[in-house]
Amino acid sequence: MKTPLKLALCALFCLSTAALVVNAEIYFEENFADSSWEDEWTYSEHPGKEFGKFVHSSGAFFNDAEADKGIQTSQDARFYALSKKFIPFSNEGKNLVIQYTVKHEQNIDCGGGYVKLFNCDLEPKKMHGETPYEIMFGPDICGPGTKKVHVIFSYNGKNLLINKDIRCRDDVYTHVYTLIVKPDNTYEVLIDNEKVESGELEADWDFLPPKKIKDPEAKKPEDWDERATIDDPNDEKPEDWDKPEHIPDPAATKPEDWDDEMDGEWEPAMIDNPDFKGEWKPKQIDNPNYKGVWVHPEIDNPEYKPDDKLYARKEICAIGFDLWQVKSGTIFNNVLITDDIEVAKEKADAIWKPRFEGEKKMKEALDEEERKKEEQEAKKSEDAQPEEEDEEDDEELVKSDEAHDEL
């Protein structure tokens, strides 16, 4: 039987856990469970672009045909522009977590797989590539040279790219991409719930001017000597140093049939001179006047002003897919925007591993089935070849018999 103290502690723990759950905010969640997404999301009608359509699909291979359904790009060489608005929020003083799944089952060669978050100025039917956004996050692939995860923030009217190279996944299976932005101006990027990058916003983006700059008043003294070594003034070039690089071949002889009038004056072929020593240079000695490499003094940058709210977005109320894809087939799903890191991690764990393993198992089975089919087709082709040759032989035999009968 539990003691009163244990009961009290248990109750306190349950209350604190419940409080954490209540305090968690899920600002937006979309799992594309049914076809209702077509009524809730808006396609752009921006002129001058050939837009593609999304279809509701779990793809060619999956873990659960219904639960894995998301929206899939369906037309090659198209722009895609689809967005949805939701209740506005600000992440000031809170964590911001952006998470979703991407499956490039078409073995994508060139195309985007990222999302954009917008403020309330977004007009969904007018959305296009130049529409201002708050954050852009997710994978982008184009050939072997570009396989990166974009993390771009809008700041003072400029889109700032991360100064690090984060490599994305480029296989054909589902992966979970997570961006965590914290109110202490730090961030984390996770793929399949594993941290692949992290750091400070100020250090990894060019939000602010540098804290220090070179002192414009400072100049290197004219007598500052940065040469660690110098020519030895006492070293002299040997008298027999200078030799030609090439000399006539002493073994060469003038051909007997050489005609000076017809062939010109004969000259032996040139060969490398074994005595050639190259350009003479005096040996080096330590420079007695060496002062080291001059370092330009730095001063505080008068244009630098710290900003402890680099992370903060005053207003977020829309999310969109604004992409170009050469080869279609990418499936997007399980979109989540929240302030609760643990909730996001739990959802990612529940989604990714079983789906990835199921997809891999089904894909391998399909590949094996296709391999066997190709083998059977090849065998049929081989088996048919001798029959054709036999038919030709029979025709030749008939013609020979007919010719014999005529004789």
C-alpha cells in the first residue's frame, strides 16, 4: 500500500506532466489523411508559370497504403505552388519546431523538397518564387553537386542562407526533416531524429555586421620586414655554373645522303645537357630584421548592434510548397509546427522507422520480382532463337528437295 508521501509525490508528478502537455502548442499539423486537403490547400494562379498538380498517394512502395498517403508531385518539369493559412502565432520567447516527411521515390535528379513559412501578407493564389517568406527549410537536390538542406531566414528584408553545408538524404525512402529554433538564438537540424547540424544563429548566418573590423587608422610600418629568410649576401655563384640547358647530340652524325643545297645546313639533334644546373640562387639565411607577419589591429565595429531576438518571427500564419521539379514523384506528409521539441521527436519516431523499414522491404520485394521477370523474358528470348534457326534450316531443306525433284 502506498504511503501518503508517495501518493503526494505521484500526484505532483502527474500534475506537472499534465501541465507540460497543456502548455505545448501545436500551431499546425497536416497528415493528408483523406482527400479533404484539396479543399483546404490553395494552388497558386500566378501568371507565367506552368504549375503541376499534387495527387493523394502513398507511392509505389509503402509500409501502410492508407496511413502513408501524402501529396505527391505528379507532372515532370513543372513548378509547384500550394499553400495553406492557419491561425497566426509568434515564436517570441518559445521554441519553434518545423517538421515534415519527404520521400523522393522517383530517385530525384533535380528538384526541391523544402517548405516555406509565411506571414499573413501571403495571398495563396498569387504565391510564386519571389514571394517574401519568413523561413525556408528542407532538402534541395540538383545533380551530384547540390544535395543540401536549406535553412534560410528572412531578416530586415533579406533572405539569409546558412553558412554551413548540410547534406540531405538522396535515396528513395521517406525521411523526417526537423528544424528547431530556440529563444536563446541557437538552432538544430535533425534528419530522422538524428542531429546533423547545430549552432548559434549569429555565428552561422550573416544576420549582423561583424563585431570587430580592421582599424582603418592602422597601417603597417614601412620598415616592417615580414621575410623570415633572405639571400645570403656572402654567397657567390660558382664560375662554372652557367651551362646551356640543351647541347648538340655528340653521337649524332650527318646522313650520307644529306644534300646541303637541297636539305639545308645539317645540324645535329639537341639533347638535355647533363651539366645544366638551372638558375643559380643564393642560399637562404635567417633574416635578422624579421618581425613576423604584421596583423592588422581590430576595433569594435560601430555598425554592430546585438540582437537577442534573431530567432523571433513576429507573425507566422501560412505554410507552402513552392518548388521546381524536373522528375516528379516526391511525396510530402506529416507536417508539424509546434513549440514542443519532445512532441515533435515522439511523432518523428512513431512515423519514420516503421515506414522506412516497410518501404525498404516492399521495394526490395518489387525489385526482386522485376529481376525475376527480366530473367524470364531473357530466357524466353534465348529459347525462341534456336526455333527460328530450325525453321530457316527446314525452309532450306524444302528448297533443296524441290530442286532435286526438278532434276
